[in-house]
Amino acid sequence: MVLASGGGSNLAALLAAHDDPSYGARVVGVVSDKPGAGALELARQAGVPSVVVAPGDFEDRAAWNLGLTDAVAVFQPAYVVLAGFMRLLAPTFLEQFPGRVVNTHPALLPSFPGAHGVRDALAYGVKVTGCTVHVVDDGVDTGPIIAQAAVPVLDGDDEASLHERIKVAERSLLVETVGRVAREGLLVEGRQAVIGA
Ligand code: GAR
């Protein structure tokens, strides 16, 4: 299943792939923290159940995390994919799905973690950046890396143009990686995350 806060182009790519039975993975549900997220409309159009779990509807962060955990657990997902989900998950959430929460990040980790990976890479002046699919742990974008793709930074790039180019690579990487993980399994040992081991 997929957690998303934004427009949902990564979700759209997963939904396009999951119709093919040979892909091996299905998006069983979508959860968002934002009532107006484009990802929710994409889920509706695809006939996939969606749920909003907004922090504002809960007394505090701990209660929101419990609500989110329950909302996700209902779907009994094999894997939880964070596709532009812009909030940190509590350890109590991660304990429910050990080694089975996967995030996509728009930079080559461990460089430029956090909410502004594209902006930070551009500000640093790197000539190559990219995207990373990784297992989520208790840190901010610190979990074992499953797959990465490099994207060049071009002269004159701004945050929007660079992010768009990264997102093209990111969609392919995410679809390919999630499919392989679903079909072949994922082994996580320390910092090593290996598909089909
Ligand atoms: C993606 O580039 C994703 O890597 C990023 O948000 C974008 C969501 O796009 N996530 C983060 O920055 C998490 N730190 P989308 O809503 O079009 O899929």
C-alpha cells in the first residue's frame, strides 16, 4: 500500500504498473495525511480504497501515529511504500511493519536527507544528484538503501526543473524496485538491503 502527501505522480506510476498481473504487486490502499492530496483523487480514479489520517483530527502526534498505524494495518499490506509522504513515522508505526516500510527520496542518500533534498543538492552545487529507494528506519532518510539512480544537474536548473527531471528517474526506479521486492522478497541485514537474497 502507498502513503502519500502530494500530487501523487509516483503513486500514479505504481497504479499504472499494478494492473499487469505479472508485475507481482498491487496497491491495496492509499493513505494520506492531507485531505486535498492529489494522490487521493488518483486512488479514487483507480478504484483503490483511500483514507485520510490528518494530524489536525488528533489530540497530539502520538495519537495521530496510532491512528495512522491502525489505518494502515487494516489493509494488511505486505509492504508500505512512502511515495512523497512528508511526515516522520513513529517507531511504534515501524515496529508493526518491520523491514517492510520503503521510502523514495529525491537525492542520492546519504547526501541531502530531509524535506528539501532537491533544493539542498542544488544549493550545494553538486553536478550529479538523483533518487534513492530505501528501507525506513527511525532516522530521517537513514535506512538501508535498496536502489538508486543518478540524475545530472544542468546549468540553469532551478529546484522545479531539477525535481521534474529527478521525478522521471524516480518513477521508473520506484516501479521497478517495488515490483522486484514484491516478486523476489527483500532481505535486510544491518545496512545491507538485498532483493531476492
Ligand atoms: C517525490 O520526489 C519524493 O521523492 C519526494 O516528494 C515527491 C513526491 O512527488 N519525497 C520527499 O521529498 C520525502 N522527503 P509525487 O507526489 O508526485 O509522487
